[in-house]
Amino acid sequence: ETGVTQSPTHLIKTRGQQVTLRCSSQSGHNTVSWYQQALGQGPQFIFQYYREEENGRGNFPPRFSGLQFPNYSSELNVNALELDDSALYLCASNPDFPSGDTQYFGPGTRLTVL
Amino acid sequence: SQQGEEDPQALSIQEGENATMNCSYKTSINNLQWYRQNSGRGLVHLILIRSNEREKHSGRLRVTLDTSKKSSSLLITASRAADTASYFCATEIIQGAQKLVFGQGTRLTINP
């Protein structure tokens, strides 16, 4: 158990819709990152939040956005869903930035876009 | 794009044998981490090796890092059926954010 939880576990949406995925980090973890993992691939970095501010972003379009809250929870929002957005979405937290330490991953949310 | 490449992409061995997986990367790193993933679920952290370390052990796991060759290996000794999973190496890079760059993984199957 990593102490990181995600909801929902599975989600089915249709193309063009919007989705919000949620993550709850370990207490005291000020940094949260989001990753997208397509089937058969390794996870790809979407973005990272530190103390409620985005401090870095991967090669993802602006329709991927996020929020981090003071209670160690965070959200990933995806607008105008496309079929290629179907993937496992993982959040990861660690205590500080930059910590150079282990990132603790949640179990993921499986998103299917039809 | 993925920074790391893992070799082999798939590995099938008998229970009790040792399993070796290799990872290569392209840029300078802060550290390198190995993760395990069962059936497309969350990633379980196995071991972290810093860029100034050459070898690290944890139970049945042994990780080496050669920064001159930009490569790492993960050795699992005395494999068990429960070790069946996908294994990923991830290099930590700090470019604004502290991000992990993953390879495509090695699918390990342990046959009883």
C-alpha cells in the first residue's frame, strides 16, 4: 500500500465529453504528478503540481489540465475527449520538490473513450 | 517519446531461475528507479539507485547502474510465480518538474 488513492477505478466516456479524475496523496506530500499509460506502453508524464502550482508539463495539449488542493488531493481534467485518450491514468506523490526520492503511485483510473 | 529502452521486451523462465532485465537511456539522470506492474494496475516501487551509485541490493533484487554506458540492469534471483509482472525502469529528470521517464517495460513470466 502506497497511501495514494484514485477514483474512479474505471470510467467510460464518449468522444467530445469531459472527464475529471481524482487522486488523494499521502498526508504531507506536497508534490503530485500525473501520468498516462497507453496499453502496452510505459507511463508518460503529463504534468506535476507542487504546492498547488503547476511546475512542469510533458508533451500534452492544453485540454489536459489539473488542480491540486491544500488537503493533498488533486484532479486531472481532460476536455474534448479523443479516442486516443483511452488509457490508464496514474497519479504519483512524493513529500517535497525536488526530493530525489521514491514517487508513490496510486492504483490508477482506467479511462475508455468510445 | 520514451527515453528508455528495455531489453528484452518479454522474458519467460522457470521458477527458481534468475531473471535479468536491461534498460538503456539517453540523457543525464538524477536517479534511476525500477517498478513492477501487475495486470495493468498501479506501479509498485522496487528500488532506486542514485547516479553516483553503481550497485544496490534489496532482498532478491540486484540493480546495477553504469552512467558511462547509460544503462542499468535488474536481476531477480530465485524467481517465484508471484514475480510474474511487467517491469519498468524509469529515469528521474529534473527539468522544471521532477519527472520520471519510463521505458516500454519487460513482460516477465515465471512458469511453475
